[in-house]
Amino acid sequence: MAIVSNRRMVYERKINECEQRKDAAALRMEAVLTGEMVESTEAGALTSDPEQLQVIIEAVEEEIEKLQNFISEEDAKNNRYHIENIRRKHNYLPVILEVLKLLGKKKMLVPLAEKAKEKAIERRQANLNSKKEKSKGKVAVASGGDTKK
């Protein structure tokens, strides 16, 4: 089994990187607008055109928003997993026994069981019929479509 890093941490790391790029672009834009020269490795690689810098900033903001959405999806998924684990660990047997006892006292258990049996028989018949129809269709296709001889 492979060890997979926590996606939330990966997304947060990417957000930090994006924020640094955004800050560098904003500093570069401020420097371009005021006519100053900025000496920075990241800012030096950026363009001197304010419109292109604005496009870069907007693209980085969109990336940050997308990553934040991914984080919220991961949080929601982890919440679902947590609830599922609680349900899996819970012992439902006492509740089931109590419901069966109450149905038995109210004389509802036998009619419900009979009804369930009837439904199961109907479902089984429907499944058998659909399987027969499918197999007939396969035989007709295998024989070239001509079922009459």
C-alpha cells in the first residue's frame, strides 16, 4: 500500500505558493506604476506591462479560489468518512431486536414477513424472466438473427 500525502496539506502548500506569486506580481505592478526598480528573483522574471501583471494576478487569484474549493471538498469528504465510520462502529443489534419485539407484540411481524416473502418471490421471478429474455436475444444474435429454421 502506498503512502499518500494529505491532499489538504498539498492544496494549502499550493495556495501559499500562489499567494507568494501574487504578492510578487503586485509588488512588480506597484514598482512599474511608480517607476521604481524592484530587485527580486521572482519579480524580475515578471513583465513590466501593468495589464499583463493584472492578468497574472487575476489568474493566480482564480487558482487560489479553485484550491480553496478543493480544500472544502476534502473537508466535506472527511466529514462523510467520519460519519460513515461512526455508523460502521455502532451496534444496531439492540435496536433491531427491540423493533422486532414491538412488531411481535402488535401482531405485525408475521404479516410483514409474509409480505416480504411475496415480494422476494416476485423479484426472483422478474429476474429469471429478464435473464431468459436476454439469453434469447443472445441466441438470436449468435444465430444471425434467424430464430426460425
